Amino acid sequence: MHDPEPPLAVPGRAVPGLAVMDLGICDYRDAWARQLALVEARKAGGGTDTVMLVEHPHVFTVGRSQRALANVVAPGDVEVVEVERGGDVTYHGPGQLVAYPIVRLDDGERDLHRFLRNLEAAALATLAGFGVDAGREPGKTGVWLDGAAGARKKICSIGVACRRWVTFHGLALNVTTDLSYFFRINPCGFESAVMTSMAAELGVGVAMLDVKRRLAVELARTLGRRLL
């Protein structure tokens, strides 16, 4: 069920802007470097809160979870990159929309658990706009739904990092993702068959540009920002 959280907004404060940077298809390490540069600018009080939207060539990323590397089962020719975000191992590739909100959390917003819930809320609202009924799973970060065969499926993975209250990394929403790549890992520590996509659930293709536009709007709303 679609159950968004209230926006992260601070009464009496002007609503900050949120810029959108669409990188198209971009190498993971290049996008990571861009994130870090934006983080440094925001830490120093410069720049603008920004959400980077991107598709990556095939890559597995490993977060800080203790067992993350052990969940890389058979990567084959796909690069494995260890990063500073929370969470376990996941896959990024064509057909998956990745959103990296580089946002400076000010007084009244400094609650990372709520920040995660608001990322989930943005994904939930985006999915609802395309007719995909999804929800949360208690104790499991991300967005879940009941798949066509009745099994509980995960459609969106989330893992973030934060430096001096500037967030980075973010969410990965499976739009038309080739789900076979998840069988090379235990995604987020789960069995590989747990993953699904919008196309798999709807039975039709979905235009990435339309999903990008909707997700940008919903991220601005749930994070209490004004879309620039």
C-alpha cells in the first residue's frame, strides 16, 4: 500500500531548492566522483541540493554491511566496487534508475531514519503513478510488493551515506532491469529471486524518462524541497 511520510520540512524556514542532474548512462566511478565533489561543496556551504539521476553500466556495489563481500557469489566479468554507503551488495545496470540525493540536512531535518523513509515514500509515490502497488517491509529498508506469483518481491533498494549532515548515495529503482544479473549475488543479503522490476510486474515496458520525471517530483516533495 502507498503510505508516504510527511515531507522533511522545517516550519518558518524558506523552502530550499533541489536541482536535477540527469547523467544519462554514466560509469559508476565517474558518478561517484561527482557525488563526492557535490558533497564537499555542500559541506562548505556552497552549491545547491541536487539529485543525480543515472543509469550505470553493469556493476556490483558493496556497502558497509559485515557480510556484504560474502554475498558476492559469482560476479564474472562485472566489476565489484566497495563504497561507503550503508547496506549490503547490490547490482546496478541499464534499465535501472538510480537517484543520488546530495542534500544538506539542516536543523530539524537531521534524522537519517526519517530520511530513508522519505526516500522510500518518493519511490512508493512514483510506482503508484504507474499503477504499481508497493509498500514497506518492517525492518527491511527499501520498497516491496506482492509479486505476480504471490511471493514478496523487492523493487527498490536504498543505501545512503552522510558526511556532516550532507547525504549521498541513494536509491535504485528497477524499471526495465535485466534481473538475471541479481543471480550473481545475494542482493542485500536476500535470495536473488526476490528482485523484480516495474516491467516485470506490469507486463509492459516503461519509459525511463517518464519515471525520471515522476521520481524527481516526488523526491522534492518528500524531502521538503522546491524542484528547480
